[in-house]
Amino acid sequence: DKKLLAFIGTDPKLFEKWQGEIYFFNCPISEPELERLNKEEWHFNTYVGTGGNVLGACTYIAKAIFGGNPIVFIGADFSFANYNVEKPMFHAWESSYDKTIGNTIPMVDIYGNRVISWPSYANFKSWFDYICMVVPGIWLNCTEGGTLGAYSEGVLSCVKPMDLEECLRM
């Protein structure tokens, strides 16, 4: 009886396992061929363009449309899972992203550790930090790491870091 809100670019394997209704939405697509398909062939008109990424769209849908409170972030790390100068990794496991990490910037995570990120991820993080500061509500960061709300001086008081287990017990 649950409904899944899914970005149109979601991996189809998820839909094979989902047993409820699916509502699709669209976000900005940086891939020109997908953008062309979206406009010319798919005729997909439901568009949520906020924050520049799917998490921003999900946040907008949850907060602005459904009035959700609290908002719980899971997986909003905005940084690479492992910081290693010799072999930087995008995820905690080997992935295709690891071969072409490209230019990175140093950041600090919620524990005060140095991590690396892409400039685009730093921009996403800044956008979310701003939203959490100006939009009333309770913002919980259950990512258990990452840079959301984190600065070298400490963590923003409007973004409460929390273990996911603790959040679920609430």
C-alpha cells in the first residue's frame, strides 16, 4: 500500500522489486541525450527543479508539497566515502567513478575529519545547508558521516546529526 516517488532516471531494477504504485518526477538532466529523449520522445511533464539534484527534488516534494516534518536525510554525504591521497575512492567499494575522480577539493565531515569532494557536491551541500537554515522545521542528518551541515568550526545547529537507528527508534 506504499507509493514510491521515483526520478525518471532511476535504475529499472528497483521497479522490478517494488510492489506498490510508482509516481515519477523529473529533475534537471545534465546528459544532453537524456534531455532530448525527455523532450521529444517521453513527453514527461512533471518537473521538480530545485537544488540541482534528485535529493533536492525529493526534499522539495517532501517539505513543500507534503509538508513533511521532520525531514530525514540518508546518504547525503556530498563527499567521497574514503579519503586516501594515493587512491581516492568515490564509494566505499570499487566503482567506475574511481577511474576518473578528476579535480577534488578538501572539505570537513561532521566528525571534523578531512574528506574530499567534487566542487559540484560542495555546491549541493551549500544549497542544503542554506535550506536547512531558512526553511522552518526539523532537519535530521542520518547519513552517519559526510559534509551536510559540517564546517571546520562545527556542525550547523539547524541540522542535527543522528544515527539512523536512533532516528528509527524515535
